[in-house]
Amino acid sequence: MSRPTVLFVCVHNAGRSQMAAAWLQHLAGDRVEVLSAGSAPAASVNPVAVEAMAEVGIDIAAASPKVLTDDAVRVSDVVVTMGCGDACPFFPGTRYEDWVLDDPAGQGIEAVRPIRDEIRRRVEELVASLV
């Protein structure tokens, strides 16, 4: 049986989608293939998101924002969008979820921690539904 592929998408691929991808990798390990991308990727990952994840022992400092491609969506079993609107292509047979989460861009660590924790909660539910 092949492992499911999950794609996390937000506009800049610098905060929410990077944290979600890291949580999924951390919680599911090699049971799930993890991808993340952005419709308008930033130059680098949000340093406050890096700091928030480091607080829970997950290092995303080496991650880099990637551009969303049709191929990434096509190979994914689940596509989780986070505020990217209609930028994500739709393919029949793919499971789509839209997670409404505050954007950590421009926020301090006190504001990003609850976003990080809510992403973990949702990723835990996603893992339970996949494996």
C-alpha cells in the first residue's frame, strides 16, 4: 500500500504551511509524504514561525518557500489550503480541506504560538484520518 501525499498551501509558504508540513513530518514520520507550497512564495520562511517551532523541538530553519505547481496538487491525495483562495488548482478525486487560521506574518511570538498549537491539533486529526 502506498503512503498518502499531503500538500499544505498558503500564499507565501513561509508560515502556516511550513509549520503544518513540519508537524505532519514530525507526527507521521515516513507514513505520509509531505509537501508544501505557496501561490506567491516569500523569499524565506518567517523567522517567528522558525522560532515557534524550535520551542517545541522542531527545526524548520533550513526550509524554503516553494511555488505551487499543478503537478504538486496532482500527486497529492490531500490538499490543505490556508488562505490561498482560488489560487489552488482543483483535480477531481483529490481531498481538499481549507483551514482558516490567522496568518503569522508580521506577528510576534506570543501571537504565533497559538497558531502553531492549532495547526498541531488539526494535523493530529489529519494523521488519524490517514493512517
